[in-house]
Amino acid sequence: MSFSFFKVSRPKTPQEVVKSIKESLMALDTKTVVEVKALEKALEEVEKNFVTMRTMLSGDGESEPNLDQVSQLVEEICKEDVLTLIIHQLPILGWEARKDLVHCWTILLKQKVDSNHCCVEYIEQHIELLDFLVVCYDNKEIALSTGLMLRECIKFPNLAKYILESASFVLFFKYVELPNFDVASDAFSTFKDLLTKHGNVVAEFLTAHYDEFFDQYETLLTSPNYVTRRQSIKLLSDFLLESPNAQIMKRYILEVRYLKVMMTLLTIFVANPNKPREVKIILGKNKGKLLELLHNLSPGKGSEDEQFEEEKEFIIGEIEKISLSGSF
Amino acid sequence: MGSGSRNYSANPNDYRLLEEVGYGASATVYHAIYIPYNEEVAVKSLDLDRCNSNFDDIRKEAQIMSLIDHRNVVKSYCSFVVDRKLWVIMPFMAQGSCLHLMKTAYPDGFEEDAIGSILKETLKALDYLHQHGHIHRDVKAGNILLDSNGEVKLSDFGVSASMFDTGDRQRSRNTFVGTPCWMAPEVLQPGTGYNFKADIWSFGITALELAHGHAPFSKYPPMKVLLMTIQNAPPGLDYDRDRKFSKSFKEMVAMCLVKDQTKRPSVDKLLKHSFFKQAKPPELSVKKLFADLPPLWTRVKALQLKDAAQLALKRMPSAEQEAISQSEYKRGVSAWNFD
């Protein structure tokens, strides 16, 4: 400590910053991890280097970042495979280091070098990094950090497209139902971005994977988890109504089984013996429309629709009761 | 991360709910036991049907609360969905809020040494939040919680928003965020930005609240408070009854309650003020406040009964309901107002 007093501190060049980040991350090898003291020290080193990177990328509050340096830093990070290293070491990093990393990540991805998104291109060439980030939802210690990083990635259509079509995508149907609300709702927010941010990419994906996708989506709509049901129905109407999805929507609304899902959902609201006042008001206000719609519904085929008819009658009865009892 | 080492399960059966210790329009707070550790916790049960905010807001709140790690800020251990409720598991603060304590036993406010400790701990919490980019937006005695050992924690992220967020949450709702008595003039005026200096104003109002037992203008309806905050000179410790307070306390309050937000000190600067330099540790000055009081739930129950008549008025148009919830708040019905 006391020696630094005599040194004239010369600010590090971007190349030097990247070099020390790389070295400090590599120092987190298996040997270090076993030894508590050594690990602590190595983690501190990473943390310190991330702060330096952060300052170089976004300034220190007093001075603005030097754009030339930023550019060099980004280039060097890609050249030295630091992104891969960062993502793989992420699960052992401390909270502060992860926080600085998330902050830098946003800037790194947006940064252009010679009019190219250098880091995005790097990720495209090392696309398994995205799969790695997705499965981090299984680790609730880091899930909120990796979730943020993932959402930054899928702002770029190519990266979103990759996830939609990868084997990892199906994992989201599991993650959005994780018991921990903060993680599950973060996963849902990423899931929502995937299905809404890039209309054409989504339309293409839904057309190609129509049956698998909607089969799985049905599990969300009928989930025992109230938040999942409410969020998934909202999201469904959001993306079905996007103009690039017009064909998908037309196909979806032709199918009786999906209508049944919707009816079940309506039943859940209508049959609730303790309907909150707001729900009653909305049902009451739309009573005429709802009843008309329900009376005109006829699936008109097959005996398996008996249950459908029964449910329909039940809902009609319940909705009629609402206004009769005048309970609000 | 000290508290990160303990894991709390997302299984409702692991929690035994005991007494109700607070409630608001869409949430109830229970004193509970986390059975695996046999540890007291608070369970805030948020009614998702009654909750106006969308899930994005709730998600952000839950995430902020779970990422927080500071001894003066109430964090959430975990949160999960139970039927149509969201359960948020938090540390149990056995003495409830400062507001509640004043309503029960100190109707004219606390002594200066207790106030100094409470405010200093609150300021440490704000320092942490501001450093991490969060504006609290609802600093008031009702959100400062006390534990039996004298520990002080700032709670309620119902309206807090991250400064890193571009979306302006203040406008995403149809009513003002926060409680008018504690709101800075610039927050009440349309078109001006909301920055962390708004928390400093609320902090100053909270200081007056702790000194008098109520916030200035608290007997007026919200719209009137709004106008008075904008038009009148800033409130301060300058009544006759305030003579008992030290010069440094008065000076500190006056620094916070400057209408021009750019002239208000940062938390950092405020912490260096002589009033806080001499503040006692809370185990000395705060702990003694509840030495002879019955347990929290008994106090809550007593206040609830007293206000039973008010509660019968629940089925009223929303404007009146808002006014009542305001007065309910003042009466300290909700020990922890988490809405």
C-alpha cells in the first residue's frame, strides 16, 4: 500500500486492462476454488479489474469515457476471448463483481467498432454462450444477473432468433414456473421479450413450430400458478395481435381446444366464490356482450364436447347471477 | 454477503403464520415462524387481485428487495406465489414502525437522542440505496421499522424505482406515488424530474414527524397539503415547543427542507453533519423506547379495534376511500404500511 505512494500512477491502457481481467479470471481455476483464502483474493482481484473496466466504459462520474479507449477495449475483449471467460466464471463471482459486469455488459454489446457490433458478432460465433446464460436460470444466486445480460443479448434479432430455435428455448416453459417469484418473473420477462421484440423473427418461428409451441403454451395457460396464468394470457394476446403474426392468430382461433382453454380461464374467474369487486364490475359491465358471445358459441361437433357445453351453461348461469344478486 | 448464506424455502408449508402485524389496501403482514430454522420472520401477503400495479412493477420491486444487502434496509429472503397472493418473506422487526410506536406510546414524538439514532440509521440506509442507484420515494416514520434490540431498518419498496430505469414510474400510475405530506415540492409539480434529492426532503419531513408525533400539514386533506407544500415556506423546528431541541438538530432539518433541490445536501454530506456525529448507537437510545410496552400484535389489535368504525366505511367511492386510507394511515392502523 505504502509503495503506491511513490509510484506515479499511469492509467492503464485498454490492452493492459483486458490483460489483467483475463489473468484474474483465469486465476479462478479449480485449484484456487478449493482454497478459501486464495479464492477470496482472486475474487477481489477480479472485482478490482471490473471496476477499472467499468470506469473506462462509462466514466467515473466526473469525466466522460474516452471513446477511442472504449473502442480499443471492446476490440481487445473480443480478440482475447474474454467474453467466454467472463460467462463461464460468472457463477463463482461475487455480488459486486456481477453488478459491475452487468453494467458493462450493456455497454459492451451496444459498442460498435468500425460500424460492427463487435461483441454481438463474437457471441454469434460462440453461440453456445447464450445456452449457458439460459441455463443459469437454474442457479438462483446468479439468475437475476444473467437474466439481465440475456435480455441485453436478445435486443439483437439474430441472437433472439437463435434462442427461439435452440433446444434451450423449451426450458423457459419450466423457468417461468420456478417457485421463487423473483427468478420466475425474470424468466418470464425474458420469455416475453423473445416473443415480442422482433415481430418477423417471432412470426417465422411460430409458423415453423406452431404445434409444439402452442402445446407447450397451453401448459402455461392452465398452470396451477395464478401469476403464470395471468401473465401468459396477457402475453398471448400481446403477441397474437402483432401484425406479423396475423396468420398465426387466424390459425389459432380456428381451434376448438384453444377455445376450451380460454373458457376454462373464464370459468376460473367467474366461478370464484369470492370475486373481488373489480372483477364483478368488469363482468357486470360486459354481461350483455359476454352472454351474447356465449350463446352464439357452438363447437357443433363430436360427443367429447359435452363437457364444453356443460361448462358453457355453467358460465352463463354464473354470469347471469352476478347482475341478479346486484352484489356490487 | 452475510445474509446470503441462509436459504429460505419457497414452500408455504414451511411457514407458520401467527399474528397479523400490519395491513394495507392490498397487503397484510404476519408475524410468522420459518419452521426449518425455528426463526421469526415477517410474511407480507400481497393480494394480486387487489393490486393495481402490473406484474412488471411487482417483479422489479421483488428483485430490488432480494438484491439488497445492508443492515439498515429490509430485504426479502424470498418470494413466491400462494394461490392468488404473493408471499414476500422478510426479517421480522418485532417493534413495528416508528409511526406505530408514536401512536401507541409517544403521541408527541420522541426525545432528541432517540430521533438522532433513528435518523442516522435511516440515513445509512438511504446512503446505500442511493449508491446503488435506487430512489426510495417513500421515506416516512411508517416505513422505519424497529427491532427489539434497537435495530433500525428502512422498509417498503412499494414505490421505489431504480434510477437506472428509463421508464418513469411516477407517471405510470394514476395517482401520486408516495404520501403527500412527505413529498418534495418538485415532486408535486408536473414536469420536473424526480431525483434522489426528493428523498432528502422526505427525510427532513420524517425528522419533524419524529419530533412532533405527526408530519407537518398532516391534519389537512391531500390536495391542501399539496398546495401548502408548494406555496408555503418550508416547515421547520421553529415553534415554542421546539425549544427543547438542539441547534444542530434544527440546522440539519433546515438543510433538508430547502425548496430548491439543488441546494439540498446529498446523503453523504448530511452524514457528516454534527447532529449525526454525536448520535448515540441505537441500542442505547432506541431500545429503551419500548421497554415497558406490550408485544406488537397486542398493540396492533388495540389500534385496530379503536378504528373498527373507520373500517366499516370500506365500501365507499374511491376518492373518499383514499381520504380515509390517508386518515387511517395517520392514525397508525397499519403498523407497517406496505402499499
